Amino acid sequence: MGDCLLCGAADVKLAKSHIIPKSLYAETLKSEEGPARIVSGDKGFHPRRSPMGVYDSEILCIACEESLSPLDDYAHELFMQKCAQDAFHIEGKPMAGKHDGVDIEKLMMFFISLVWRMQVTKQPMFSGMKLGPYEKKVKKALLDRDPGIVPELDVVISKFDDETSAAFMGPTPLRMEGVNGYRVGFAYHLCWVKVDKRAFPHPFHSIRLSKGNPLHILYREFADSPERRAMVETVKSNN
């Protein structure tokens, strides 16, 4: 029993809430190499295997947890069950994919719910998420189911080409051309979640989540990515 951090209900039964929805771990929880590896930039957190994913039993009541399920299910359908159509190529190599007919508002609400959960949980791997002055707006957007309440939040989505990218790393700050945001990941995907009044710099502005446009997903190589190097360094420094 406890207080729900979303609706404010007091002394109610709380849910066992996954911060990153369990369905977005894909098969990494039961792969032949063992459960997904959980990595955090927090110096007090040691990388570990997690057969259940990372959850928190102190943030949401049963009703609020159930209210977020359709958002999580929609993200799972798009990212784990559907294949994007190649959108454009460079020298014959596909560089991005797209999904037509996506409910962008619903998908944006998923990302709002995701960063809110990362903000309020006490789980150490998510300690890098600090919404600061935007926290109240993100919460209100989630309560009202209105992403327009927090126009500063926007998302660019990328997908890695390598199954070894299944390790999970907690959110880390990302600043590019003066625009602030966070790297937020789930199985094989990495998203740049902007939390800033300024717009995404070119060319990211044209492929951000935008109502009326297809959902674009950038394709990226994992082997030489900064994210892979960060994961390796984090594991080394905490062993």
C-alpha cells in the first residue's frame, strides 16, 4: 500500500510497474546468452543481468498502471512487431525506415509516460533523467493525455543493426548544437528525447515525431557507436 505518484490516490494498492515496459525488452530477457544486461551511468550501480527487467512497486496505483498499458502496447506493436519500409538510401544502403498511418499523438504520449516513469522512480539506473522545470508539465500532459501541454518534448528515433545492442543503458544527458535532451533506449532502439524550447537541429528536425507525417526511424551501426563505447566503459568502471 502507498500513495500513487501520478493520480495522487493515498494509501492504495500499488502496481509492480516496469519503467521500460517489459514488452520492449523483446527476446533479450530470455536469449541464449542470458537475460538482458542492465547498465547505468550511476557510479554506485553495478552492471547485472535481469531476468525480469527493472520495475518499481512504489510509483503507480493499479488503475494508473492499467491506464498506461495501451500506450506501452502501441509502442510494442510499432517497434517490436512491425517492419519499417525503407525511406531513403545512400549509395544503395538503407539509412532510414518509415511507418505510415501512425497515431503520432498516442506514440508521443508513450514517450511522455516513459520519461515520467524514469524521472520519478528511485531505481538507480534511471537517475540520469532529471526533467527539472519540465517535470510538472510532463506529469500534467500524462494526466490529461495531451502532449501539447509539453511542446518542449520531442523525439527522434533510431534503431541499431546489431543484436548485441540489446544491453540496456539508463538515460544519459545529450546536448547537440545547444539543444538539451536525453538518450533513452529499449531493445535495439535508441531515442533522442529533446526537452528544450529550441527545435531539433538539422537534419533531425525533419524526422522528429510530427503529427501528419510518417514515423521515421534512423538506422545506425552499433559496433562503432558512442553508445557501445559508453556501455563498455561503464561496465569496465563498475567491475
